[in-house]
Amino acid sequence: MAKQSYLFNPNLPIIKKNHAGNLLVNDLFVNETRRRQPHFKDILKWQFTEKPQKEEKKNDTFRVPIKQDNTFFDAKEDMIVWLGHASFFIRINGISLLTDPCLGNVALLKRLVGLPCDISEIRNVDYILLSHGHRDHLDVPSLRKILKQNEQVDFLVPLKTEALLRNVGKYKSCQEAGWYQGFAIPKEQGLTITFLPAKHWNRRGLNDTNKTLWGSFMIETAEKTIYFAGDTAYAPHFKEVKQMFKKIDVCMMPIGAYKPDFIMRDSHVNPEEAVQAFNELEAQHFLPMHYGAYDLSDEPIGEPIRWLRKLKTDGVLNGELQDLAVGERFYF
């Protein structure tokens, strides 16, 4: 019989009524709606079946545009700057945050888009938010370079994740949270950051699948609310998030790494699912991410953003599409 338990950080508040903590089955984290684990036969099918878009992918010349800029780290205005993949610089209420900084090649994956500045120029960062431990989101080489000039940074991470930061360098502190927990942020900063669900999973090695949690973040001030969806498949948590947070100004939503469907559908949204989730959140601005930087799946590199643009043109997306270049500032 499977052993079930629940885990949360007892030092942080839980905002959901009667929430016992994150469910673990045999000491491994699970989703609220269970993820179907790909079988070995699925992996074989993926590797040895002819790819229907092979030639289209080979001939796709799309590349994310770049705007060179190393000055936004000193800016005072509220803004969001996309650094590629799931990495954003966020300036809000005088506080600077980085999400999932993965800024170079990852293992066998070559980064396909450059940076707006050198990593050594990333400065004045107060918080680093990590959605989960996959190597294209928690990238140790990137963190080591960032921390050289940001030793006073605070990490905000999922449960059981701090152990992955052992060799990244010097930092001020690290807080681990479970779903529906608010991080301890000094009141004078006027900022609230809450860790929320995502439908995903985690693994860095051969024997550590789902030993650490994954999730999303809501970032709030008195005037503005930003939702960073992390890595996620479509699931009912988007409707629940809307019920808990009535006004969402900006939503950073993944749109790539969705083919083949039988492998990816329980890990990542495709553009149509991303728009459905965005519409359920009733957010005002859609900032697409998780496309164009790494070749993670079978769709052509430019297909996610082309599909998303068509959905906007067709009137399916109920909000403003902020189709950013890497390094471009979005003021909100």
C-alpha cells in the first residue's frame, strides 16, 4: 500500500482554507490531478517513429529577436524584461526579481538566442524565484555567475529545493514554500509573493524524480499583480487561482515544448491551452515564454509564437499579447 503524507513549511502562512500541505506518495510529490508518467514504450515510440514535422522543423529559420540593453537593472520604473526561455527580470515597487535564470547552454542543449547583456552585468537583484529544479530552469552555472555580483539575494523556491543550491555560491537566504504558502517578505517592501500550483514534475538525475516540488508564483503590490505560471500542463488550478486572486495584471505563460502530445501533454501547455488558461485567469497582459531558446521537443522552433499570434488575430485571446524581444522592456 502506498504511503501518503503531507508537507508544508511551518514557518510560512497557508492562504488556502483547510489545506493540509502538499501531498507526497511514498515520499514523492504528486500533482493535484495526477500526471501520467510516460511509459518506456512511449519513449521508444518517440525515438524511433518518423517525425511528421521533421523537414518543416529543419527549415524553420525563426529566431527570437534581441534588444541589447544593460541599463534596466538600474531603472526605477515598474517593468518586466524577458531574458529568454522562462527567465525574466521584474522591477516592481522598487524591488528587483529574477525568475528561473537559465542564461547559457544547458547540458546537451545549445541556447539559440543571445542575451541583452553579459551575465556579469546582472546587478541589484533582491530575489531569485525558482519554479522547479529542471536544468533549464534551475541552472547552476547561470546562478554562480549571477551571485558573484548579487551576494545579498534571497531565493524563493519550492519545498526541498534548497539542497540543489549547495554549490551556487554565496547568497543571503533561501525560503522553501509549499503550494498556497506566502513567503516572508519585509512589510516595508510592500510586496507579497505566494507560491501556487502547477501541473508538472521534476528530475535532475537518475533517481530523484519528484523528490522536490514545482509550482508557480503570484507577485502582488497594492496596485499590481503578476502571475508567473512556471512550467505547467493545463489543469484546473488556473480556475482556482482566479478565484483566489481577483485581479491579475500580467501573466507570464509558457507556450512551447508540446510535441509529441503523448509525451508532453502532462508537462507543458501548447499555445491553445495557454490561451485557455490565460482567459480563465482573466489577466490583462499575456507575456509568452518557454519557446525559442532551447530545442526541447518536436515542433518547429517558431511554431509556438506563430500559433499564439494567430489565436490573437482570430480573437481567441481575451487580453493584450505582449510579444517581447529578449531584452525588451514592458512597462505596466
